[in-house]
Amino acid sequence: MRVSFRNGLVAVVLFVGSIIGWPATSKCGVGSLEGEVQAGGSFVRPIGNGLEVMLEPLASGWILRILPEGKPRPPHDYAELATPPYRSINPLLITTDYSFRAQDVVGWNPRRFRFAPDDASFFAMSKSYNQYEGKGAASTSAQQALAKLVSEAPEGMLTILDTKLVPGTADQVPGAASVATHFSTTAHTIEKPANGEPSPLGRVTWMRFRIVLEFPAGFHADNRLRIAQQPCAAF
């Protein structure tokens, strides 16, 4: 379930994030993994701390989620609450929703996001989000509390390495134009529509990708990931 969108929160996140950020001397373990996914298919891989990263299929593409491994799914996932804007296009949605054409989906590359690295961080973020929702956008204190938690969350990045797509025939919408700037530099193969008829938005039929995740101190990374040490938020 996607959560509701507030423009005000986005502004506060940007403001607080510019003030707090990660200290220049902080070191993080950075884990990376690669995979591929077909349209309608999913990808799931453990990342450690009892969490897994998932590309969950949608009718129009995929959504990137970070969820507790082997447990019932919570109302919101660990990347969702940490990556505003909510109920709007954001980097987690690799999809032709919101009038993004297939070539716009591919052109938004790479995609940066944040995530709660453990249960305690997620529960604190959920509590703050519920308070924020209950008090409404007019509550500056609730808004700032959630924005602070979001700005302190570790970062992740998904990079599309190669893809196949049926391009859409519609004109590019302004929202896509602002982020989908790397289509020509992303490896891709153009396919013909299965039924021979073009569509306004088209479809991404396959992609190969790399996911890089920043792990703060104390994070027990899965031993199947490639781990390096570097300054936090360095990528």
C-alpha cells in the first residue's frame, strides 16, 4: 500500500537533509548485488539484518521494496517510508504509471532511494509517520520529526545495466523530462509490440540491474553480497 503524498514533507526532507547528512568522516559498509528480471516476474535477495530487497512486479513494471525476511508484510515497507514523495512517482517505481513512457522509465537511471536499515529504525519511522498523518500537514513538529528520520536513513541506488523495451508513442510529460535524462547512455534493445500495435506508454520487458546499499555501523550484511568500505553517501 502506498502512503499519502505531502508536498510540505518533501521540502522539509530536502532542507533537513542538507543540514544533517552524513558526517564527512563516517564510514559505511557498501553492499552490491546484480540481477535481472522479466516483465511480470519478481526478484528477491537477502541483504542482511533480517531484511530482503525485492523487485515486485506491477502490471506496468516493478516496485522496489525492502521487507523483513520470512515475516508477514507490514503495511509499509522499509524503503517506502524512507523515500518520499508518497503516493506519487518516486525512484522506487520502475513503471509506466504516472504517464511515464517505457523510454522514460529506462532514462531515469540511476535511481537513488533511502531505507530503514533495521526494525528499530523502521518502527520509529512508522510511529513518526502515523503521528504526522494524524496531525496533518499543518503540524510542523510532526513533519520535521519524520523528515529528520528520513534524512538520516542510509542510501541505496539502483542502476539499470541493460534492458529491452517497447517504446511508447506519446509525448514526454514534464515530470518525466525532469528525471529521465539518461536513456541514450543506458544500454537497451528496442522491441516491437507483441500484437504489432504501438501504445502510448509502451513497456519495459526485461532489465538487468545493479543495486548498491549503504550499510551503517552494526549492520550484519548477508555474506553473499560484495562489501566495500567507503564514506557514507559517497555514491
